[in-house]
Amino acid sequence: MTEGVSLKLDLGRYGVWLGTRSITPQLAKQIESLGYGAAWIGASPDAGLEWVEPALAETSSLQLATGIVNIWASPAAEVAASYHRIEDAYPGRFLLGIGVGHPEHTDVYQKPYDALVEYLDELDGASVPTSRRVLAALGPKVLALSAERSAGAHPYLTTPAHTAHARELIGNTVFLAPEHKVVLTTDANQARDTGRGAIDFYLGLSNYVNNWRRLGFTDTDVRKPGSDRLVDALVAYGTPNAIATRLNDHLEAGADHVAIQVLGAESEDKLVAALSELAGPLGLASRS
């Protein structure tokens, strides 16, 4: 762990992952009121991060995190300036998640690992503390880098088995916050259809496919449209209690925090309703 990073991040046991590039203040307030500790904003938020302060202004303890800022699309200098702007206004409530995104979709020719190291060097030069940043990490090399150059790792589209392996690799002092998808239905066919729609894109990306192979999935499992076995491992479904049990498996495997992505909630109202159903089984305390 990098010198100066002494305390593990505390975002509560559960947070919410949104593929929306931003979050409205009202949604942030509702997520906080249900007892979730953090909102992770995915889909490569832009470097300006202008949505962060309005959401923090409407909440008192919710942490906002990027899951993740894409290093190919968001220059480090701009991201660092945004981080300091937010930190000055709301100390300790913003976590910068960064990652290489999907190298297949960039025209920049550079090894992703080397590019990530250079990006971290730039953040260091701009005084963005290691204690307030995490890395998107799947494979052993970037997981190790997350322990060396950040507060921890934010793996995406993984399983509790991956969480256990990641914990063993990075040690107990490093923050680990996997994302996991859920569908609130007891209809397995419906859940798998929804889940396949969500993971289809990733079945064409080598870093995800290779990670699933490392976890023991076969070529047949990871070939489009993805086997039932793969979908069931990546997408939790069933009753709220059953889903809570599946999500808790990550905590039992060594995660500090689980970022929950609800699939099939097309509006903020439906999302909040789903999160409300899960809050009780997850043991969250409502703040309303």
C-alpha cells in the first residue's frame, strides 16, 4: 500500500451503481434516505464532473464515486482539477474511480497498463491523494497496481469467487468494492433475458472474457449470447431476500462494499422502488 494511505475507505456495505454518466440531486437524496452508502456513476463520466456538487449539496453523508472515469477520454489534468474543486467544497465525500475502459474502443495505441501508470503519475503530480482514488481492476496485474497506487479496487462484472481471489491478492488493508447486477424477479427466464441484454456488450471485450475464463468459465460459457451458467453467476435474481443473500456472498468473500446495479428499472421512480425493496433484506437503515 502506498505510504500515507493508512485507513481503509468506508462507504458502507452497499452502494448503488448507475450507468448514467451523472446523477440528479433528487436521486442522490433518495438513495441516501434508503441507507445506501454510496452512488457509483458509470458509463465514463466526463472530466468536468459538474454533477457532483449539486448531488452532494442535497445529501449529508452519501459518498459519490466514479465507476469509472475513462483515462482515454478524460485528461488527467482536467480530472485532477475537478477532484480538487469537489474536495475543497465537500471534503471526504468524493471518490475518484479511474480505469482503462475498453481499449478495443480507442484509437490511441498504447498498452493499457502503461497508460494507466502514466495517468496515475499525472494524478500524483497534481496532488490527487491515493487515499481518494480507486482503480477498475480485473486481472492480477492491475489488482496489484490498485493496492500499490490507490486506495483499492472496483471490479466490474465479477463473481464472489473473483472477490475472494482479489482479496487474497491485494491483502486485507486495501478497499475492495465489486459491482454486481440484480433483477428483481422470480422468473428465471425473464431475469436471464434481462441479464443477457446487459452483458452482451462485454462478451466482445477481451479483458472481461479473459477474466471469466480465469474464473473457470468455458469457451462455450463466454460465447455470445452467454450461457445460463455465466448469466446466473453475474446477475442475481429472485426475491429480495434471495438477492440480498447473493450480494452478501461478496462480503463473505472479502469485499468491503458492493455496488448494486439494478437492471430493468427504466426510470428513477422504478429504480428507487427496487432499491427500497432491497434495503430491508440488505439490513440498511432508512434515514427518511
